[in-house]
Amino acid sequence: MGWALLIVDVQNDFCEGGAVPVKGGQEVARPLSRLAHAMAEAGRSVFASRDWHPPKTHHFQDWGGRWEPHCVQGTWGAEFPPDLDLPEETVIISKGMDPRSEGYSVFEGVDPAGVPFGRCLEERCVRQLVMGGLATDHCVRETAMDARMGGLRVELVVDAVRPVDPEEGERTLRDLETAGVKLVSTEEALREIREVTKTPEEETTNP
């Protein structure tokens, strides 16, 4: 069964000093970097999504939406923070480009060639996603729910996510668990990655 890591919207505007900072948002960069390199070293796919909004979109308050302008295409706020160390082969998924759409779920995004995220997973025979990022109660939730609806197994790394609203974040974790999402820690995910990528010699010497 194919595995992949999905890092959701860890961008400057969602970290300290950004336009719509998530409390502790920058703290998810380090565990997700560890997972990304472990996945890449195991020969698994790594995806990193980004909000990539146009300057005028119904997502922003000035145009009828909920949010302050953030992650506008080509700006500092839309960049990944320096602490997020992504492997060279990471596939970037851009979303939120349609000014008529909220663009919360990564399944609304596309890779640099315009291939929808869902098709990217199909082409790599991915049936299980390990996920983390920002924010728990918005883009992470919508993406995880879409993944489950599509029949994927999902593991959410709970120490590598942060919510906009702490109470809503706790409710989201409960809702995701009810929907079949497995809640794991970074260390648990790292151990699992190693277990499924053992060589035959390792299986013999490390039962």
C-alpha cells in the first residue's frame, strides 16, 4: 500500500508575524521536517500544500469573506517558513486560486503541472496519508475528511498541527477520530515509517 506525507499550509502568514497567525504555528515545522526527510529517505512521496490566493478573492473580508488578506501569490506571506526543511523532491500543491472558492481542502489544489491532488495520489498508488500542518480546524480538517470520503487511510500527527480556535481544534480532533482518522505522535509516525521500510536483513536481525 502506497504511503505519502502531506504537509498542509505551513506558510509565513500562518506563523508568528504573519497576517493571520495561528498560535504556535511555527512549532509544527520541525516535526514535519523530520517526517518529510524520513518519508523521502524511505522512497515515499512528500506533498506540501500552500494557500496561493489572488489579491481579490471571496475568501478575504474586503470581498465578502471571513479572513484578512493572506498568502497572496508571490508574497512573503505565501512562502514556506525557513524552519520547514523540505526534501528536494517535495511536490508543491497550490490551492485557493479560484476567487469564488474558499479553497480549504488540499483536494481542491493542483501540482505545478496542473494535475489535481487526488490524481497525484492515484498516479503514485497512495492509499494512506500521514498529515500535519495548519490549521487543525480548517484546512487540515477539510482535507482529512475529503481523504476519508475518498477511501484513504489517514493518520494525523497531533503534535504537528495547531488550531485557530483551541476549543474548535479539540472538537475537530474528536470528529476526525470518529471519521476513522488515526491520531498519532511524530515519534509513532517515524517508527511506523521505519517498520514498513525494513530490509529483509533488518526483519531477521530486528524482530
